[in-house]
Amino acid sequence: MEATIRSARAAGVFKSFHVLTDAPIDGCECYDGSCLDMVGGLHKLSALKAGIAKLNYEYFVWIEPGSQFRHNPPDPIRALSRSPIHVPLETPRPLDSSSSSLIAIENLLAQCGVRRPIYQTGGEFWIVARTAVDTVCELASFLWQTAKKHDISPNAPMALAYCMQMLCAFPQKHTIEANSELWSPGPLNPPQSTAAIVYPRVAESHGAA
């Protein structure tokens, strides 16, 4: 995370960073994250409910460690549009007979109220309004428990994809392509990319198909 913060400062971003960590990091507010449940990325949502929402901000932006700021991003709040949350969604991929786990996840989200086509996300970057924190956590908890009942291992990307698609009327407005100037997964210097923040995703690990 220290490298991420350095890249932000170099890009001219001087907003406060609040970090879950087990060791102090210069240039940010640090909180002990060692007691949080890391299984499936649950700590992202646990921290949002337990502590982050108590900070005096109207919006909270999650940035995955390892992300790099390439330049000062435009106003990220615009990405919310009329939704209380923004999670960069990825265009649904065609499913084949070898994608049984993805088919199960897609069916689960559909059963829980998501309209098809169902989008996925990696969960490395997202924004939520303070007023929506309780709703987001309740939706995530509902999906988490429902997934377990169906013998599906839940994770934070799956829950975030669910929350995003349940809390917006037009998921297409929240795709990576529709907000390409803000955030992008992939190489740190992607060709022809204008993204202000890049997360160097090494392998595909999505929570929804």
C-alpha cells in the first residue's frame, strides 16, 4: 500500500488515505486489520461496517494495495451517477460447459434478484456513499448467507457485484468501459488507456459471471 500512496502523491492526489494494516505506513492513517476475517475478502465489508463508516466523510473509496495512480483522477464521485455505490463491472463472458462454478454463481445472483445479463467484478476498486453503508452490508450479508446455503463459497467480489446490480437501474453505466478515465485492471502501463488508477491484475478471480 505504501507504493500506492507514493504514486498518488506523485500524481498530485493529496486526499487522506486510511489503511488496514499490521504495521505503520507513512503518509496515511493506519488501523489494525489483523483481527479482521480475510477469508474471501470479507475484511473489506467488515471494515466498512465496523469502522470506516464512522469517519467523517460522505463517500468512501476502496483502493486495493498494489494499485498505481498514473495521474490525478477526475472527480470519482461522478461515477456513481444516481446510484449510492460504484463498482466497476465487467462485461459478462460467454459461459461454456466447463464453467459450472460460474454458472452456479450467475444462477445464484439471478435467484437473489439480479436481472440478466449478470456482470462480474474483481472488487479491487469501489466507491460507496455513507448513507448506503448499512444497505450495502445488509445486501452483502444476505448474499453471503444464501451462497453458503447453496454450497457456493462466497467472496467479496461476488457480494460487491450483487450490491452494485441491486442498487442501480442501469449497470451499463458502471462498467469499466463506461468509466475508463477513472480505473482499469491490467498492466500498469496499458496501451491507449486513459485510466487514472490501474490495478495490475495478474489472474482472473471474479465473483460473478
